[in-house]
Amino acid sequence: MNIIRKIGSSQLIVGFFSFIVFWELINLLVQTHTIPSPLATFTYLFTILDDLILHSLGSILRVLVAMSISLLIGIPAGIFLGVNKKINRLFSPFLYYIYPIPKVAFLPVFMLLFGLGNMSKIMLIIWIIIFQMILSVRDGVLQIPASHFKVMNSFAASIKQQYRFLIIPAILPQVFSGLRISIGISLASLFFAENYATTYGVGYLIMSAWTKMNYEEMFCGIIVLGFIGLLFFKLLDLLEAHFTPWAAK
Amino acid sequence: MSIKAFVVLQDVSFRFGDQPILDHVELSLNKGTSYALIGKSGVGKSTLLNLIAGFIQPSQGSITIGGQTVKKSKGSTAFLFQDLGLFPWQTVIEAVMMPLLLKKEKNIESAKEQIISLLKEMELESLKDKYPHELSGGQRQRVAIARSLISKPELLLMDEPTSSLDATTKEHIQQLILAQQQKLKTTLLFVSHDIEEAVFLGETILILNKNGTIQEVKNPYFAQKNAKEQLGFYEACIEIRKLMNMETTVNEHHTKNR
């Protein structure tokens, strides 16, 4: 009984089963081979499990590399804008102009600049998420109350100490929310990035299955893409609970 | 000017744009004494405190603490803010430890003992692993006070230290502040809108007038050494109110208990 109660109370499992039920309903209503049944899809999934893992690893690696580089550039850049009012005033219009442009539109430019390999795919994802990261971090710095800086000044804290005890911990929640938004956008853009000049990646798998009219395989790719997102979000939750325990309490 | 003066303000003026906030202020504070700075709204009480803390620079005049400029004396001065300025990511013990880490205290073991002992005195020991949002207003206040006192500052500046607290908690915090100030022999200067608080905590009461003059009054209630001169709390409040030309009645809860 306890196990059943635990399963019932797990939002994740409830959410997943609701999705399966919704999918089955659509399948029954539409009655077309374009939307295969969940059972047929999952049966097929286990037959191509090795391939799916390979494609997933390719996609995960691209997203991880892109997110790591975005963090390495985005955090210092965001802090720099947040602490320097003049620089912020100078660069904010540029960021506000670039931010809403659909970055996928730059894909041809990246293909020409960085070739057709992994580099252009990773650069596209970086280009898409880095502005989100910079703005989140900058806003995090700007939201630090003036009295917190006064506290540090009253204790005669050095610049290095101000970063260690005040600025870095203060921006951590914003970094995590920036990352959370970035994961969604990265996975969506991955689909476009993996549609050219590659033979691995979940985006490639979905489009290749579509051209082969293998809809079970196509849906396997969609499901896996969802699981990759879930994996990233859960990993982020764990990291957030570890690095920002005050926000979790 | 007193020879022993620890904090000295000479001909200090402060302007905000074209508007003069403080004009030719002269003030000297003795070491180990508690001062309450009162005055009507807008006379520049908080500005004066911010000037002494070095957060803003005077337009004219000089401020010295222990014979040194404000900039050089940083680290021996602590400031307790009206909004407390507790960091949401620091537990009680982390917050209280921070000033020692900033000072690069080498003897961590003795520092830890010092922190635990202060937490006990401030009745915070059982809350040491809590974050600010898990504490009540009074508990947060005590953490901010402990953080200000851990490095044994020579000068403690407080901007309306108990303004956001309920009457009972306020009294408790005031008693804790007084006990710590007397124990550490810290020079205490605090701004207050509350005359009862000023009378309870300030050995000397400084009334700041709009023209920048400061009226220095020996607190009749605080004159503990000469019992004959000691006035009751209620009478002392009336006395100070008269000096301020105010006719507000004294809160009953204070007069009842003191």
C-alpha cells in the first residue's frame, strides 16, 4: 500500500502517465499511422535502445559543452555589467536588441563561419542561451540591496571578499533560473542544429525517422528528447539544492 | 571639545545637490559611552550616522575616529542597519562568523568559542543553523546585533535598531544591546525616533536641530552613579520631550516596566 501511495504521490510519474493517456486518446481519435500508439512506440523503443543511447549521448554532450561555455562567459559578463553602471548603460541596448531575435536565423552564418561539424552546432546553442545567462546574472547583481554592499563596506571587506561573500552567492539563484530557461531553449534549438551534416543526435534521429516514414522511431526520438530535458532539470534541481540550500528551505 | 573624545566631527556640512542637509555640525563622542541621537524627521540624523560610518563623504569639515580618518578606522566600526542587511544565504552562525573571516582571523578555534559564547548571550545558540527567513523579527535583530559585535568594534552605529519590532521584543532587544555595550565598553551611537528607546539606551542624548546644532543632554534616567540625580524613566522621558518641544504621551508599556 505504501508503494502504491508513493507512486501515486509522485508528480513525475503522475505527469508521465497523464501524457501516455493523452497520447493514447489522440491515437484512438485520429486513427492514423502518423501517430502510433504508445504501446507500439515503447515496444519499438526497446529494439533500438542502443542506438537511442548513442544519439542521446551526442545531444547531451553538445548541450553540456554549450552550457558550460555559456556559463564561463555569461557569469563574468553579467557580473561585469551588473557592477559597472556605465558599461551596463552602454551595452544594455545591444543586449535588448539581440535578445528577442530568433537566434536560429543565424544558423547559416554559423555554418559558414564554423563549418558543418559540431562547432557550428555548439556555437548556435551558445549564441541562443548566452544572452539569457548574461541578463539573468546582471539582474541578479542589480537586485542586491544597497544595504548589503554597505554591510560589506562597514566590515572593510576587500573587492575579492565582496565577490566571495556577497556577489557570487547573491547571483546563484538567478544563475539556476537562467540555466533552467536555457535547457528548454537549448533542446528546442538542438533539433534545428542536428538537422544538417550529422548522423548522430536526437534531432537527427527524429528527422531521419520522419523522412523514412518510421513514425514509431520518430516518436521514440521525441520521448527521448523529453527524457533528456527531464534529466537536465532533475540534475539542476540537485545542484540547486546543494549550492543554494537557503532557497530550497 | 572633550580632550578624551573618541569620535570628533569638526565643522561638518553635507549637501545633497544644492540642498543643505547638515550645516557646520560640531560633535565629540567619548569612548565607551552610549549616545542616542534624536530629532525631528528630516533634520539629518541618518545622514550624520552615514557620515560617521564613512558611507558618504562630508561636503565640508572633518571626521576622525580614534584620531584617524574614517577611511583608516574602518574595521573598528560596526554598523547596524535599519533593514539589518542579513544575507539570505548565511545561516546564523555563518553570519556571525563573517566579520572574523573578513578580518582574516587566524585563530579559528578561539574564534569559534567566541562565536558560541556570543550566540549563547544573545539566545541564538539553538538557532545557529537557521537561515534569516526561518527566524522571527526579534531573532533576526539579535543575529544582526551579534554580527556587529563579534569583532568587538570600538564604535557601534545603529540606525533605528528596534523600529520594526513589537513592544515586548523591542524591550528585550534593548536590554541585550545595553548589556553588550556595557560589557564590551563600546562607544554606541544610535539614531531613534522613539524617545523611550533613547532614554533607556543613551547615557547621553543628542538632540539634532534643523539648523545643525546639537543639544547634548546627560540622560537623567541613566545617571546611575549618583542615585540622587536619577530620575524615574517616565520623568526622564517627559524631560527630554520638553527639550524637544514635543507633547506626545509616553507609551504605557514602557512606563509600566521601567
